[in-house]
Amino acid sequence: MGTPRDGECEEFRVFPDRGPADSMCSWLEFEGVPSYVEPRALSSALETQYVVFVQKKLAHCARWITAQLPPSDAELEFLATGKLAGQAKDEQ
């Protein structure tokens, strides 16, 4: 993930592992919020945290995006098949 250069950034989330931080960054980038991950060494570099930074002017968008509930299984099934749960094949 590239470091945004066109504005002041703020710390958004902190993760103990790189994978979830990169996933969060990818999600935010997909939603149009420039972000980047920066490692932060803790206590004599034995542990590391991974911090996701977002542009300060878009931090409210990042909070809104991450506050959304994930889709339910029924919603995912409808998106995949176009059928509502319990809908008979002949009712399509």
C-alpha cells in the first residue's frame, strides 16, 4: 500500500499482525479512502504493531465504512443467486 502524500494523516487502527492491517488498508483503499500501513516496534523491538493511517480529512469516511455490518448469509445468497431465502424455484 502506498503512502498518501496529499494531506495530513492520522492513526486509524492498530493491529498485532501485518495481515489484518493490510486487509483493512485494502478495504479502505477499495472504498476510496487512501491509507497505508506502518510498522511500529515496541519494547526493544521484540514486538511490533502495525498501524493503519488514513488521511485526516477522510477519517470520518473510514470510521463509517468500518462501522457497517458485514452482509448476512441470506444477503450473500441473494447476491450470488438472485433468490430470496425460502423462495421456490418456480417463483423466480
